[in-house]
Amino acid sequence: MPPSFKNSILVLAGILSLNSCVNLKHVNKFAQSSVEGIEQYDSLASSFTEICYQNCEQEHIRQFKIHDIECECGPDRRADSITRLIYTTTKDYFYGLSDLSQNELTKYQADDFTQTLATGNFGPLEMDEADVKAYSDISTLLLRATTDAFRRKKLKQYVTQAHGPLLKLLHFLELNLTGSLNGKLEVQKSELKDFYFDFIMDKQLSDYERIKFAEDYFRRTSEIEAQQETLSTYAEVLREMVEGHTILYSNIGNMTDDEVRKTLGRHGRKLHGKISSFKTKE
């Protein structure tokens, strides 16, 4: 083979390799934005356990009891544990997507995916068979991605196998955070209103005392509403991730298409906008 022809082949191979990297930058950016978005979970001010203790303490205050306080929040701790496990598994999927789109080996700890879930009611949280199966399918995929040393050639398989279960887990997070958890905050607001109403309306108290009770009520209500607004914004982040991944899945055969790159890029920018909005509320 003439040296000039051989050099031309090498140059062409290098260009193709470079283009391959460039063509999947949009996938990598979406994956990284998704990681940043879902990690806002760690910034949420509310949890089932925290609300349980707050409600318990409020009830003891109502009864003028400050000694030997006992709060039964075991089911709420379990609900938080399950929610965090699903959050972590979902986050790890997007870390893997980021790695594969850069042609890097997926980097997981195999022990992370050995925990199992069962169906049932766990206080404020309910796990059905579809939820358990979705978690199991994603965990199995991530474990296989680790043991089989997935690289970019496995990206299509990775996205295709994960899509259905992933959407189920994202929906689970949204439902339990903006449904169950937000509902508990709504009940908490209602109970605070009942608690403070009698004090605020009690004309045997001085005006100063009644004003202080009113100020305390509005302060605590404002704090709860801020938490609810944060949960709502987090739900928007999760929905944007669902839409972006659906675009990726639907176009898995032509991920390098310009229109796909532009569409996924728009979702990445929208996701960044939701994340920025979330951070301004912290």
C-alpha cells in the first residue's frame, strides 16, 4: 500500500472518530443535565420522616406535653428509604448514559444494585408490582453494564432496555413527592390553621399576644408553601427528563441526525432553566 494512501486512510479514520464523538455530545449534555436535575433531590427541605416528627411535636404542643415525647415514624423512614433508593438508581442510570456517550466504561459499585424491593404499603408510600419490576429491570441493566464493561457500542441497548422502566421510576418519584409528600404538607397547613385559630381569636389574650400568634402562623405557613413550591419545581425537572429521554429513545436509530440533536439540545436547555429556577428557591 502506497504511504500516501495509507496516510489518507488514517486521516479519514481520525476524522470519523472525531465526528462520532461530536455527534453524541448532545446525548452527553442531556445526560449531564439530567444528573444535575435529579440531584436536586438532595436539596429538598421536606421528607416523610421530617413531616412525621413535625406533626408529632405539634400534637404534643397542642397537649402541652414536652416530656417523654415519643413519635412513631418507622413507616415514614421506610418510605424515605425506598424513595432514596429509587432516586439513586435513576441517577446512576443517567451517570451511565453520560459515560457511554463519551465512550467511557460505566463506573458503578456492583453492591449498589443488590438491594431488593417488595410490593406493599409503607406508610405514605405504596409499591405495586410495576414499580418493583421497573426498579429490578433498571438495577439489572446497571449491574450488567458494569460486569460486561459497556461502552458506546452498547448505548442503543442501554437506552432501549431502560426506557420503559426508567419512565416508571421517574413517575414514581413525581407521584410520591408531589402527590403523597405534598399532600402531607397540605394537611400540615390545615392543622396549623386549626391550632392557631383559637389563639388568634381569643379576646382574653392581649393584642400583642394575638398578633404574635398570627405572625407565627403566617411564618410557618409560608415555610410550608415554599417547600411545596420546591417540590412542584422538582416535578417539572422530572417531567423534562421524561420528555428528553423519550426523544432519545424514539430516535435511537438516528441519534446523529441534526434535527434530533437540535431537539434534544432544546430539552437540555429547558432542563437547565428548570434547574436554575429550582436553585433560586433554595
